[in-house]
Amino acid sequence: MAGGLDVLFVDDDAILREANLQSFALAGLHGMAVPSAERALEVVDDTFPGIVVTDIRMPGMDGLSLFRRLRQIDADLPVILITGHGDIPMAVGAIQEGAYDFLPKPFPAETLMNAVRHALEKRRLVLENRRLARAVAEAAGDTSLLGTSPAMERLRQTLRSIANTDVDVLIEGETGSGKDVVASALHRWSRRAHHPFVALNCGALPETVIESELFGHEVGAFTGAQKRRIGRIEHADGGTLFLDEIEAMSPAVQVKLLRVLESREVAPLGTNEVRRLDLRIAAATKVPLIELVRRGAFREDLYYRLHVVTLRVPPLRERPADIPLLFVHFLERAAKRFGRPVPQTGEAVRQHLATHGWPGNVRELTHYAERVALGLAEDAAAPGASLPEASLPERVDAYEAALITEALSTHDGDVRAAAEALGLPRKTFYDKLRRHNIDQQAFRPPRGG
């Protein structure tokens, strides 16, 4: 309703309203001032992009009642209360109810600006998280290929267009970029979805067993073959066979795979029986196969047999706009798996998402989201060094308490400054002080010292 509005200032004092509007303008903020709580409620709805600063003492509906009404509209809307000296106990109570902060009169303009900037940053993060959460929810129930970048749009479009064509596919992409996810989506979106999706990592199996894994064997086919085994290729009949790290496949196995691709038949080890197959093969490589062909490390005929359709999975650095969306999805998934509430993320996490190079791509981002969900992001290893026998929750608590103690020490026990340094609302900060049994007074310098 109030598109682009940064601050709604509510006060029945016309002079104060005008002065603060000028302060907001000088700070580069779009402000609006209204004389009453009733008028403020006409401006704010659940799409309100900014924050609210309101006096407590006003005719009609007072600031506390306005705060509570605003909480009903949007529980995450930051509300800063302006208090007279006698209103401070009420303001502290409002903080416990969820108010963002309070400013006792009189206050310098810069104090108000600092509080407003911090509140706006929190509001921006909340709205961004909501936007990303909506994008996840709107992903048609399939979050495997999340992203709004042109590269991901093209990849999804190509996958859907070839899903039912039965053509074999070569998937190229860096380590951790999600090649297996692409292969799985290709299978799910095809007519083969109700048949097996069989995956084999060619680089993870010794050469001595990969042939048996792929083609299967009969009893007595070799020493130790005491029972019949159906190979991965035959098991994928009707469905999709995904061969990851196909660049690691030996030349001898490459020859046999080429025959399967050309004839759609397989003969298990130890028998001359040929079995007809109906399957699609999706092969993945982290190294462009054409380079290996030029070096003589991969069969040229097999490469061109696989090269009918080649899909390239873009690394994260080529689609930075998708990183926040993916992070929110992975964070929610990790929190659910760990049985924890989804944590509110702050500026430090946003900066890391925006500036880190993500050489491990989606896999690395997934692991980072898991650390954030556990409260162990970045310097998470530090507390573990001092508490080697502690459980994970104990280590997390110790690390949090250490950060709070450090902030109080740095700011001589000033709760406001310490809370701002940690990016926490004052209510949350007080809650954590009680939880960790920390006395902020102990950090204040001695009088006369």
C-alpha cells in the first residue's frame, strides 16, 4: 500500500513530525509522518515495506496499542517506540512482546537514524526471505532445479522438451554443480518415471568390479561368483541408467558400453544369452569429454554416441542471483532434518552468500546451509576445540555465550551497543542473557576507575 516507504513516523506533535521527516530525508530515507495511530493503521498492511516509529503517549489509541495492532498485521514488522522517562518500564514490557527497540526522550537525531537503519536492514532481510520462500513454494512441487537465472530457465526448458524423446544425454558440469539432480529430473519428467532410475558412479568402483556391476554375471562366471547377479544396465530396463563420472571408465568397459548403446542389448558375464533392453542412458562428466578424446583418453565413437544431446549445468558463480533462493531452500530442508526452527539470517550470512566464490557449487552451498541451521557457520570449529567431550548443542551454546560475552566486554556492558554489534534485537539479546546466565553489569567499568 505504501510502496517504497522506509519509515512511518507516528506522533501527535507536528513540530516533531516535521523535524524527523527532515532527518529522514537527509539520511536518504523515504519517510512519512502521521498524527495518530488510527491514521497509521490506514497506511500499514501486510505488504508494508518499511518500519514504524511511534510515540507511546498519544490521544486516542496510544503507541502500545498501535504496536499490538501492527503485530496482528505483521508479526515481523519492526516497531520502534519513543518513550518519556515514565514510559520506560512499559517500553521494556513491549520489547518482551516483540517490539524492535525503544528510544527514551530526548534523543539525538543520529541515535534515531542508527536504530532506523538497523530495523530497516532486518525488515529487508525478512521480506527477502519471504520472497525466496514464496519462490520455493511456487516451484510446482519440484525444487530440484531451483533458479530464475536465464541459464537455469534454458536448462529446465531443454529437459522438458527432450524428456520423452528417449535420446541419450551427456551432462557436463563442475564438481557439486548438480549433474545427478539434472539426470534425476530428466527421468522424473519422462514417461519412464514409474520405472527404475539406476545410478552408478564410475569413478567410485574399482575396474575389477565395474564390469560385473554394469553387465551382471551368472553363477561361476569368475572366481567367487557364487550366485547370479543382475547388472545395473539390465536393472534399468524400462527406466534410466545414470553413469556419473563416465570419464573414469576404462577403455575396455567403454567398448562394451558402446555396444549396449548401439544395440540396446546386454549379455551378462558367463553367458552368451543376449537380453533386449528399453532404457535411456544419461552420462555425466566433470571434464569436457572432447578434451579427453583429443588426448586419446576417451573413445571418440562413444563420445559422439553420447553427444546427441549435451546439457551443461552452470556453476553457481555464473548464476549468482539463484544463490539466495537455493540457500533458503537448503536451510529450510536442513532445519527440518535437524528438528530445529529455521533460523533468521543476518547481514553476515547475506554477505557470505554474495561474495563467496562457491568452488564446490551447490554441494558446498548445501553444507553451508546445514552449518547455519546448526548455528555453526563460519568459525564453528572454534568452540569445539575447547569442549572436545561436549555434545553438539553444548558446543553451540558455548559459542553463542562466548560471542555475547565478547560483545559486552568490548562495549563495557552497554547492552544496546552489544546487541547492535551482534545484529540482535534488544529483546532477543536479553533473552539470551537470561538463557546463558550472563550479568551485563559485570562488564561495566568500575566507578571512578
